[in-house]
Amino acid sequence: MGKIVQSVKSMRFIVCLLSCLLAIGTVRADAPTFSMPHGIYYEGFRLYITSPTPGSTLYYTDDGSDPRVKGQLYDGLLNVSSTMVIRTASLVQDTIWSDVATASYIFPKSLLTQGNKPYGYPQYWGKYCEISGTAIADYEMDPEITRNETYAAYVTEGITKLPIVSLVTDRDNLFNREADSITGGIYIYTGCPVGDGTGRGWERPVSFELIGGQDNHDLTVSCALKLHGGHGRLPEKNPKHAFRLHFKSDYGPKKLKYRVFGERGPKKFNALVLRTFFGYSWQHWDNAQRNKAQYARDLWARETQAKMGEPISTGQYVHLFLNGLYWGMYNLCERISDDFCAANFGGDDGDWDVTEVDGGAGQYHAAIPTYGDIDAWNAMADLIYELPNHKSYMHLVGCGSDGKPNVKYPKLLEVDNFIRYMLINLYGGNTDWDHHNWYAFRNRYWDDEGFRFLCWDTENILVSPTENLTSKNNRGCPTGFLNRLMKQGIFAHRFHEEAQRALTHGGPLTPESALATWDSLYSVIELPLWDEAARWGDYRRDVHPYQSKGSLYKPDGAFAAERQRLLKQYFPVRTANLIKQLREKGWFPNAEAPAIYVDDTEIGYELQHYCTESSLTLSGENIYYTLDGSEPVSWFQNDAGALSPTAKPYSEGDNIGEELAAMQLPDTITLRTISNKDGEWSPIVSVQLVVDSPDGLTVLKDHKASKDIIFDLQGRRITARDLRQGIFIINGKKRIVR
């Protein structure tokens, strides 16, 4: 009996032990929560931290460090009255830590007192790369701005006008002076492309918060932080470095699932970039660039590419804080990668070839595969350098020699995308390109789509209204490709058509449209520029003049003068100057394209609504036109051009509207027309017409909330915005017409 009792006791002990072990294994500590959300505040408050895990102990830090390592016990007495970052974690059973919760509380008035000696931060940053010495640290908001009553008001209001990015991490992750890949500070060892490159690829854990702005952002996520960029990493050239955020399972979620850019961009990210505005910025090493700072050139190029209907790396202005210290105005944008391609266009990450040029230390090198392989790129380049050759060009665009799509020949180049990309850079006079600063991408399994080019790091543009890049011809780069492609008649005339569309009739590169894009960016940063000025406007005067001593740069100084120069001396004349340059190069015909009139009013090339009772006339010399979307002139195997069988001659005074009225019309028709002067063909111009009956377009409702109007178009409901964007309803489905 005793043995049985003992056996039962032993079994109970084992069960009890297993239960305890199981309980320990399932005990978890949930991250604490804050009584006040992160954001902008004007009045102080008592902050309460609570844990959803019973019996846990709370620890916190207010310097960015990990509370699980350096935390102090939370006793309920935590007052927040100035800009502060709080990190907290809960501890259960003395061994089990929760994840860290982080919240940044931004007080605009704190910016006015941000000094140059924040506690625990070094007086010097990293060593210079191309000159002797070590970078002097700078944290201060310049008192000449912050103590000026008018300017100070701009600063405190400006901080509220953009979303806030708050990066919170242990100080040593940024500023530790140990030259160690694990412990070294990434702001000290920046991984410069010249010198020994110490720090290249180093990453550190960080809490990333995106707060407020027009989309009322409310995001906190843990990820990896790295430095980003090329020569912008050199401390002597640029003290305000760019950052890259990587989402990895070692730090937090494997992907960020959040609409960082609202509906404009994707909802999943592997990485984001915080671009610093290096070129033409107030902290730049070159005084000529500082005096022309505008903080919009790169974004202007990307927004213009979007205006042309092309994909872009979506970006937005943000204010950046590092551990509660204001670091300036940045551009948060998508990083171009295989993940970027998959998120924006579909397929899997590994399906995409992403190509750039290895610019080295500012010198031209060969194109390299950033992701995927280089095979399709090399095949494309080989075909381009066989031009002018009809067969090679047809293969380049995915066709057989007969001009019909052929599965034997994968499409390697998206021609319209490439032309539009080139026009932007030619218009802008991009002087820091194309030996680097470009990307192209293609899905290697989608044989019907070719390489597309994206504007990237387009900071050195919109400077001289007479800048001429038509003679630039770098082999294996976009300019080299353009020079070869322009030898092929069918491509050259497509270039003429796209140039006509972009550079005339309100196109994206006409004076009014280009300036409107520019002003749309300025309207966003008009006040935030004062925050940037207070943070970095005095750097080249008071901290490190480098090659020449600067002044206190601010929006009402050299910035305002440069803005006026662009508004009055660049945008009004640049379009005409570029057309002249293209004509001198032989890249744009002297023959003027026909003008299109509806009821004696000239119309542009965007989607138009046309009533069958209206007149539709043309003006020009020796005009031909088609109404079925076909080209009136073909350059297929004939660089001189041959009239198409569908082309009709136009006589002055003819009313094409009468022809339309007699036809059985679809919802839309495409009018394409061309003229000939002295044996030279003009660009083809095209316009899509939504054909309405006289009473087909009626206002249904005025949407005051959206400031829009809904129309009824022969039973199809559309909005005024739809009309502008070329969107309308066919058979109950919204479609975009380009």
C-alpha cells in the first residue's frame, strides 16, 4: 500500500510540475498602453501607463533607449510638458518581458528652445572623408529665427503642416564612436562611397512612428534603420543624412502593412526611404546650390512623371524627429526594389529585374542588376545598338518583322514610358544624370511588357533655362539609348508625338502646367520651410563653412529670390527653349501639327466631350486624319512615312462633325491627324472624344462635400473629376482612357 501511495504522490508531483512548466511556457507579457496617444500637444498632461497583463511591473525610458535594458520603474508620476519620447515595457515573473511600446509627444514650442547641447549627445560626429578633421555636431534651432516673434510663429505653425516621422532608438545606435559593426553609431560611421566605407550596410533597431498630416496617420512599428545615399553620406558635404527603413522579422513585422501614402501608393512595404534633400539644399557644401535651394526639384520630376500617366516612387513631405530632437524636413518615399515592383504592379518579388547604373564615385560604369538578373537588360541594349534596323526594333517592342506581336520576341522596352521619362530629364536639364540616378524595371515573366524607367534623385534640375542635354550620349544609359533609337523612324515619330503632347496645349511640360506642379509642392511646404531653416539654415555660416561661408538661409531670403527667378525666368521660357533644342538636334519637326477646333474653340489633347451638333474642324497645311484610332501616316519600314489606307485628306472649312453625325458611333472615338509642310511630316496629334447627343450631358447633383459635380452622360454617371482625369463609365464599369 505504501508503494502505491508513494507512486501516486510521485505522479501528482510530475503532473504538477508539468502543469507549472506548461503555465510558465504560456505566460506572456503584453505591451503596455499609454493614456494619451502620440501626437502634437500644446498643454502638459499626466501620462499614465498601464499593462493588460496582471501582476506585471512597468519600466520606461525617456531618452530613446530600450526600457528592458536601461528602464526605470514607473511609479505613476510621469508628467509630459515638452517634447518627449517615452518607451515602456512590462516585466512578468522577473524574467518575461513584453514588447516595447513607444510614443512621441511633440510640443511645437519646444522647437524654439532646442539647444546645441542635448544631454548625452556628442559634440562631434564622424570624421570627414575627403578633407581632414571631424564633423562638428549641430542640434540647435537657430536663435535668430526662434527668438524672432514673427519667425517663431512660422516655426510653431509649420511643424503642424506635415506628417511627423519620429525615429526612436538608443543614442548609441546613432552616435557610438566604436568602429564596430554591432555597436557602432551609424551617424558616426556613415558608410561613405569614398574612403574606407566603414558603416556601409550597418543597421540598428528603431521605433518608427508616422503621426498626423492630411491623412491623420497613426502608425507605430519596429523596424531596422540604416543610412541611405551616396555622396550625401560624406559629413563634410552633408551633415543632414538620409535614412532607410527596412521591415524584417528580426526587428518587427516582415512587411509593413499600412497605407503610408494613402490611396496613392501601395499598402505593403519592405522598405521606405527618408530622403534628405541633399542637392540644392541649405546645408549643401556648395554655396551656389544653397542659394538656389527650393526643396521641390526631385518631387517635381516624380509628380510630373505621374502627371504623364507613368508609375513613380510615391513620396510626401514629412518632419523628422530623432529621439525627440527635430532633424528637419524630409521626403518619405517608396524605395525602388523588387518589392516596390510587386507591391505596385503585381507578381512576386523574385520575378522582377531592377536595373541601375553603378555610378561609382561619380564616374560612369556598367548597368548592374539591383535585383534579379541582367540578361533581359543586356538583350535590350544589344537590340538598341543594332539600330537603325527594322527587324531589331520590332523585336525590341515584342513583334516579328511584320509588326505583329510575336511570342518568340518578349517585349523589352516600354517605348512611351521611356520617351516621357527622357522628356522630363531633358526639360529639367538634369546635370547629375545619367551616369547614375536612374532605375529601370521589368518582370522577366511578362513577355508583353518591357523595361520602364523611373525618375529618381532628380535634384539637379530646373536651374538654367538654356541647359541643353541633347548632345549627352552615354553608352548603355538612357541618353545613349535615345541617340540610337532616334535613328529609327518609327520611334522618332513616336517621340515627336509624345513631345507634342507634353510640350503643347497644356501638356505637363508647358509653362502653365509645369509651374502648376511646382506651386502645388510649394503650397505644402511654405510654412514648414521655416522649421528647416531654423534647423539647418545656419550650418554653413556658424558650424562648418567648408569651401565658402554661407549666410542664414531662410524662406524670405535667397529662397524667395530663386523662387521668383523660376516663376518668371525659367518656367515661362523653358518649354520653347527645349523645343528649339530638339529641332536643332533633328528630334522635333519644324512642321506644325494641326490644330483641332470644336465650335471655333481650339482644344487640347486630353479626353474631350463632343456633342454631335457641334462643329469639329482642323487647321494647318496638307492635313490628313483618321477616326478609327489608326495612324494617318505609317513609318513601318519607311522612315519617309507613307499615308495609311485609312487616312483622309482634310480641306479647309470641312466640318468633321457632319461626318460623325452620319456615322454609327461608339461611346468614344479617337481622332488622329497630321500635316505636311515642304515634305516634312508634323507630329501626329490625337484626341479622344466622348460623343454625346445634344442633351446627353446633364447635371444631376452638386456634391458640396467633395466640391464635385455628378453628370449623367446618356445613362452613364461620371464626375467632373472623372472628366478631367479621363475616367468614365462604360457598361457600368469605371474605365480610364489614355
